Amino acid sequence: FYAHCFAFDNLRIALSNYQIPIGPMNRDELRSAIEEPARQEGWQLEPGLVEQLLLDLGNEPGALPLLSHALLETWKRRRGRTMTLAGYVESGRVQGAIAQTAEHTFMKELTSEQQAIAKHIFMSLTELGEGAEDTRRRVQLIELMPRPAERAVVEAVLLTLVKARLVTTDEHEAEVAHEALIRQWPRLRAWLNENRDGLRVERRLTDAAREWDEFQRSERLLYSGSRFEQAWDRVKDKLDSLSQLERAFIETSHALVEAEKRQSEVERLLREAREAKRAGKAHDAIAAFAQAGTLEPNLTLDLEAEIEDVRRQVATHLVQAGERLAADDKYAEAAEKFKEALALAPPPDTPVYVWIPPGEFLMGSDESDTRAGDDEKPQHTVYVDGFWIMRVPVTNAQYASAVSEGACTPPANRRWDNPQFARHPVTDVTWDQAQAYARWVGGRLPTEAEWEKAARG
């Protein structure tokens, strides 16, 4: 757009403080630019050609690139050493010469595969105007060759476009030779207009990726929200066409967005699971905990503990309900409760609890047992309802868990919290401490009769 400034005298004067601006060539200067080089090199200009050129140029901004290309195409169609009016008309005239060259090169000199690459090149070399004209855009060559395997093919297409004077390149960059090409070639205009919004998204993606790379690929510069969704919808099906930097940027953004979505879903599932846990809905709680663990593997150990806690709590409630039913002689219903408890919290290979069925047994010692105390005689029949009882004694580790949660006080020894004795039975526990532990696990201490029946089998 800088060239347009020189069309205004006041602006041109202001700019002259820092440079010497040159305004657009007037009609006489343009005539000299056409006639003098031809005269010096011995070329003839057919009468009427110069006048037609000047007429077609009119007040067209950026006239020199258009004139230059029109003269080149007219020279290619010369008759002997004379540049003719017919050759000029055949070239497409000032307004159409560069477009005609571009169309001929695109359709006649490129294969269908090369045409797709040329389309990508021209669109990449165009800077989309925001409420103004589109302009040319200087681009790194590597940006035009995102896939190493295509380098040779892209270089071949670029060479064809350079030979046609449509594109210029140096060691590292490329750009459109004349902005007139962007304005005058209908095919390129159609491409740009069909994809304008999408191209703007891609341009912003390119700029964002460069900024991200410049700032040590900071996570805060990655795309998220609507910016990510818009860019991802545009490029997700053509990631191979992106540069390595652009692809790394959008894929890292995608990973971050997906992680945030997973985290949000995990938090929702955990809320649901804990609400279900409080409501005693074991299956719903366990399902939600398990789904959260699938989404976030790092939570697996913590969630397994929560799931086991749900199983243990609900299984304990079921056992207690079964015991109440058994006390009312509703053994079939009690058995169903016990089965549900076992399904929720199945015992390990060595069961934690065993079921003692209801029935009578001989309690006490026989008169002939000299080791028995007087209060253990005589042996007599006693009926006991069915109940569950731990198969092995409470260990130091189990009791230590109750202490850590404030449910029990420490026993009177120094071994209860020593890892070396973690699996040993806890000792030196008072009656009150034992009852507190039993309540903590959702149970109670057995009566003397229950204990003896369990021991006798």
C-alpha cells in the first residue's frame, strides 16, 4: 500500500523528511519508459501501439509492473524486430497480460498434481487485506514444503512459476512477482474469495505458532476455546499440509484441550460418584469412580481406594441388614443380603469374614475337664443366631488405620505402628478400644456365646 501514498502531494511532502519519494509516472514519462529502451536496442514499435498502451494504463496504480509484463508478452509475439499492436492484443493487453500468462502456465505447463501445489503456493504468497486490497506476502520456502518427501515436486513447480515471471525466489524466501497478478488473475481471485475466512484462520495459526516458538513454546500461548475449535475444524483433515511448526503448535493445543476436557469430565464423575456414595448407591458410585479412573489413569490408585471404601461400607450395611433379618428368623432374606455383600466385597483367598450359621451348641466344659474353671461348668445347650466374624485377628496395620483416622486411641505397646510388626495381631487393647475399632469397621464385638460357638465350629 505504500505506493499509494505517493499519489497525494501533502502525504508525499510529509514522507520526504526521511526519504525522497517518487510519485507515479506521468503520461510523458511512461511514453519514454516504453520508447527509449526499444530505440536503444533497435526494436521497432508499430504505430498506435504506444498510444494503446498508455490508454490502457490510464491511472492504474502500480502501472509499471503491469506495463513491464505486457511489454514482455508483446515482445514474445513480435514480428521480426517489430512489436505489434496485434501481439499486444493477443497477450491480453495491460490488464490481462499477467493473468493470461498465469492461466497459460497453470493450465498448459503443470500436471494436475503440480496444479494443486501451485494453488497452495499462490494462496500462501497472498496477504489477505482486512477491508483493503490483498497484497503479496513474502514466505519462507520451508513453509511451502511442509513434507520433505514433496520438496522436489514443490521446487519443480516453483521453478516453472519463476521462469514464467510469476514468482520470485531467493535462497530462503519466495513472493509473487507482481501484486498485479493478485488483482488481475480471475482464478487466483476465485481461490481467495472461496477460502478467505479459512485462509485468515490459517494465517492466524501461522502467526500464533511463530509466537509460541519464539517464547520457548509456552503453554499459555497455545490455542484453547473457540480459537482452537475454529483452527482445528479448518486444518484437522489436512495436517500434512502444515509446516512442522504449525503442526506441532496445533497438535499440542489439541492435546491441552483434550486434557482439559478429560479433567472436567473426571471432576463431574467424581462429584456424581461421591453423591452416589453418600446416598448408598454403591453400583452407581463404583461405575462413576471406575469411569473417572479410565479417563485419568494417574488417579487409579486413589480411586481404587475410594471404590474399595464404597464396597466395604455398603457391604457392611448389607451384613448388618442380614443379621437383623436373621434375628427375625427371615433366613432366606438374610442370605440374599449376605450374597449381595459378598458380591460387592468378595473376600480374598483367605476370607476376612466367615459366616457362622444359627443353631444350638454345647457351651461350657464337661465336668471331667480338670483344667476348666467352676464358672465354665456344667456344659449346657445354647442357641445362637447366625453372624459374621473375622477369620483372623485384627492386625497392627488395620488398627493403625483406625488410629490415624481418629477412631481409636493407640494401644499400650511400642509395636502397633512399627512396619516390622504390621501383619502381627494387635495386642494390649482395652475393652473400650476394641469396641471403638468394631464400630469403626461397622461391626461389634462377639458375645461370649458367639465367640465360643465360632471357636467350636
